[in-house]
Amino acid sequence: MDIKETGKKLKPFAPVLSVALVTACVAGSLSGYEAPVYAATQEETPIKEETKEKKEEKKTAAKGSFDLEDGVYKGTGTGYAGNITVSVQIKDKQIVSIDILSSSDDEAFFSRAKAVIDKIIEGQTLDVDTVSGATFSSRGIISAVKNALTGEKDNSTTGQAQSGQTAAAAGSSTSVAKVEDAAAYKDGTYYGSGTGFGGPLKVMVEISGGKIASIQIVENSDGSDYISKAASLIDSIIAKQSTNVDTVSGATYSSVGIIQAVRDALSQAAVNGTSDGTQDNNSNNSNNNSSSDDNNSTVTGTVPYKEGIYYGTAEGYSGDVSVAVVIQEKTIKAILITENSDDEAFFNRAMDVVKKVIKTQKTDDVDTVSGATYSSKGLLNAIKNALKQAEKVTNGESVDEKPDLNDLKELIERAEKLEEDKYTETSWAVLQTRLADAQEALEETKQTIVDKAVEKLKTAIAQLESKDGKDEENTKYVSGTYEVTVPCTPDEDEDFEEYELTMSVEIRNDKIVSITDITGDGASSNDSYIKRAANGTSSIKGVVSQIIDKGMPEDIDTVSRATCSSNAILEGCKKVLEAAERPTDTEAE
């Protein structure tokens, strides 16, 4: 444990920037907006949804048949870069959980590969398909589970050793032929597909003024390092207004996939309507088979709401997910993601629900995505909440397009009238920090930001006005700002390595009035859990606000899916209180 009193002013919270959204109706494109956009498109072949009867049959069939005693079994398999180790929990002859203990594979591939875990548990069988774009990693997970349950060893070589064959088998290539570019393109948003190193790769191309304005990679199966390196050729394509550019050394397969996908998108935008300039003579590069959700014809919708842009928020896995839904001509034209703190790999997988909503023009009967349940559920609920706003507007009801700022303005006025010489330096610094946050919130248009500013400023004012801030001889704790470091220890799931969590805690008049600068020294993947534990979500109150409301870390509810981080914050506050306790007369002697 490491605690010290800083005696310094608290750092102001970083202001939460509002998201600048398009304010005009969409007609073919939403240019200039950087959040992921899925435009409405015509589906060529209807997707048949599973009937409830079939789903029930699956559930009934998934009975456990593993003749093992209840307990946890460990096993190892061979992934792409090395061994993958898992723990498998058996109860009543069924697999109830599978946890990854260690892996050397690329994080982006491995996150995708974890989808096989849901398949194994759902079907209670090891006879499941590997994940497209993460074949070796998912095969390694399956082999590790098999090793845990049967003892059968995985003697296969790593995928890294077979990478050349893998790429060829996936239909990717290391070269593309030059093509003749179209003379001009139709303005709009277009989607195209290609094949990268790991599998399918999709891009979104914005055409403005007949020129290529922007290119974004919206889906890929390649490792983050490779795709980041290959993405550098996008600037070259835009600068030359041509896809006849050199591939990037060290990321050739990904480069080819990007070029293929851009050419596929441009084939739809070409003014001459032909695709002569986009076809590649190399047979390995013939993956111009964009799914029907990637062409540019518009779905005819029956959405009975007034045209406009509507906003919705719901809880994802690590925090809130916010969307903007664009409605025009009774059609959901686009859905833009304006806020998200979930893991990128899972969230990209969850985006399938957005595509389905736009294809079907409804939110009913859209299933969550296996392996990304919380993220996809958050997206779906956020879209539903946005449509509820659209319904209110259509019915003439008022919606909170802008928050009520009266309470905030009144609190700011009260805070500005307080006199500095009445209070200690530390307590005055807290008030000034809260006041700065409140003044920032006046410029915002989100109710949640204003609500938080009101809550924090109200607390700061109440604490200062309750005592004059200088008479502290009879307090139990010595007021001040303390920095504390505590271990964040994993629970029985052991799904992360122990790390140190550091934060600043301020005590004033025997109460904790501020908890800031909460950071961890472990993997970056822990950050979302720390944030969730501290701040909560739109539906769950974070431990920080709970502690400040009560003034003490007692009777505090931990935040679901961030329990370990929540407990670490609580433990840190308890350690600070121990260190800040004023010595009794006997102890002083």
C-alpha cells in the first residue's frame, strides 16, 4: 500500500466533448462525419430467421453428456502464434464455462476466435465450426477444450508456420493488376469488399463532387498492426484519385484487400455504370462479391415517423452505447455510433445488428450476436430508444433535445457568490473544479453531462456551506487529498492479471468528497472495466458517485461486469481513511 497526502489542488476533470452530428437530412451520403455509418441498402435475398420452434429444439438437444466429475479441468491447444490454455468447468455432466488462461495470438484475431466458446457451450459439443478469419486461434481453443476433457494432445504446428498456405487458402493475394479508373463518380456512400490476410475486408468510400473524399475500413479480419500499416495507402488512393497504388511492405495481403474493396465500392459509383475498371485479372483477386447490404440502392421503408435525426443511449458491455438514427422518406437511412466504450473487436462483431435493422427497417426479431451479446444488445436498445424519441416527435410530444439548464445556472450563481477566504485551499480547489465542469456543461446538449455537473456542483456547495471549512479540530479525519495504490485482484474466473490501481481521494469534514485520477498499471484492456466501475452506465450508478453521495465507502453496490475494479476502488478509499484518521490524545503522547 502506498498513500501520501499531496496538498495540491485537484486537477479539473477533462471536459466531455459533445459529438457534432449531421443536422441536415441525408440524401445519399453523410459526408464529413467520422463515426461508423451504415447506409440503408436493398437486400437481394431475404435472410430467413430461425423459428422459435427450431431454437427450442436446439436448446433441448444441448444436454450435457460429458462423463466427468464436477470440477475445473485445464487443457492446452495450438493456436496461431503458440499455445492456448483454457479452463473448463463441468457441472452435472455439462460444460458451464470456458475461460482463457493464456494465449500468444494477436488480440484482434483471438477476440474474434472466442466466438467458438459460445458455440461449444450452447451445443454442448466440441464438433463446432472454426471462426472465419480466425481459423487457427479458434481451432486452438477447440483443441484446448478437447485436451482438458479427454486428455487428447494437440500436436499440430502453429498457424504462423503455415501462414503462407493460410493466406493462399483464404483467397488473398500479394499483387493486384493495374486498372483503368473511371472518369468520374456519383456522389454518395458506397461499400466494397475484398480479401485481406485473415479473410473478408470491407470499406466505406465517400464520393463528393465526383471525387473520392474519404475511405474508411469498417470491417476486417486482419491483425491490428497489419491493418494499421496497410491503411497508409488510403492517403495515396485519395491523393492520386486512383487505386493503382503500391502495396505496403510488410502488410501486402492487407494492402491488396483494401485495394480490392475500394475498387469494388468504386464500381458501384462509376458514372459510366460499368465495372470494367474494377475487375482484376488475377483469379485470386476475384472476391468482388459484396453482400447485398453493400450495394447502393435504397430500401423502401415504412417507418411511420417524422424526418429527422434522433438519439438513443443504452448500456453496452463496458459502458453506454449511443447512436444517432437518421430517418428520411419513412426510411432509416443511416445509424451512426456516437459513443461507445466496449472492446473494439467485440463491438465490430456486434455491428451486425445495425446492418439487420437497416435491412429489415425494424428492430423486432433482430437477434443479438453470439460472442458479443452485451454489445449487440446495447446497440439494439440504443436504436430502439432513438426510435421512441422519433415517435414522440411525430406525436407532437416534447423530447429533451436540449437539457433544462435552470438548475445548473442557479448552482453556478450560488458558487460564484461564495468567498474564498472562508475555506481551506483544498476545499476551495474542489469547488473551482466543479464550477469549471458546470460551465463546460452549459455548452453541452446532452442531459447526462448536465445531470452529472449538477450533482457534483451541488455536493461541493453543500459541503462548503455546511461548515465554514476551517474549524476541523473535532473531526475524525485530517482533511486533504491523498494518493493511494491498491492491488486489483482477479476473482475465481482469473480473466485478467493482477495489477496496481492508483487514485486520488479527497477527505473534507469527515467525508470523502472527491475520487479522481483513477488509473491502472496493467493491460490497456483493464481501462474499460475501471471506467465502468468508477462511472457506471446510464442504468447503473458507479461506485464513485455512490461513495461521494454517502461520504463513506459503506453499503456500496459494486458495478456488474466490473466487480474487481469496484472492489479495488472501495479498498483504496478504506486505506485512505485509515491513513487520514486523526490520532487520539493518547496516541499523540
